[in-house]
Amino acid sequence: MKAQVLRGSKQEIADGVARIDGEVREAIVFVEEKSDSTARLSQEDIFAEMEPFAARAGGADYSREAIYTRMQGE
């Protein structure tokens, strides 16, 4: 399976999907809300929505600091 990022207007994205060879099984779509009264979502909030679907293993620390810090024996 190969991932592709399509950007542009709705029509440009739809045309891009139609041109893809092979079977398209799913898509993630980011929709910008038009309401001025609604607070704009930051980039972090967009990914926070996906948090319930994130894979986690055995209570590991996934923070940036933990990833770049040497563990005992490394």
C-alpha cells in the first residue's frame, strides 16, 4: 500500500483521487470550519482527535525527550 497526500480545492482533490491507479480504500479529510464564532483548531488539536486510535505498548514513554535520551546500557 502506498500513501499519497493530495492538496488543493475539493475539485482538485477529487480529480486527483479519480486519477489514482488501483483501489482507493480509505481517506483522511481535514475540513476547515467556516464559523467565526468557533475557535480555530490548532495543528496539535487536529492530531489530538486521532489519539484514541494511536498504538501504545506497555506504558512506554513516547515523549520527544524520552525518544532522544539514552537508556541504560545504550
